[in-house]
Amino acid sequence: MTTGSGDSSRCTDNSCITCGDTAVEVTVVELLADGLAVVETGSGQEEVSVALVDARVGATVLVHAGEAIAVIEEGLS
């Protein structure tokens, strides 16, 4: 798991906000190749997999363990 900006303050000891025990809502800010996306977590940006969902930029997705598992709402982009 990596952060979008390279800032390791959000990911310490191999732990990122989207890798916790609970799923979190994040916003897709950029779609990348190979089913990946950069998302805004509220504490910064992280790179997660969106291979299991039909995510679009601006959409809110539910992420657990670095994997988007559901689209909560579609963005307006």
C-alpha cells in the first residue's frame, strides 16, 4: 500500500487508513492503470484497488484492506 504523495505520515508500521479492521468511505480522485485509483481518505491520499467495482472520479467508495468493495454514490465528474 502506498500513499499518493509519498508522505509516510499516514502510513506507519505498514498500516494505512484503508487497511484497518473496518471499511471506510473515501472519494476517488484519480483512476490509474491496472484497476487502481488514488483516493482521498480525509487524512490524505492513498492508492487502492478498484478492480472489483465500477468506480469513477468523484465517486465515494467503501474500501477495506486496500480494496474498494462497493460504490456508495457516484460523483458528478
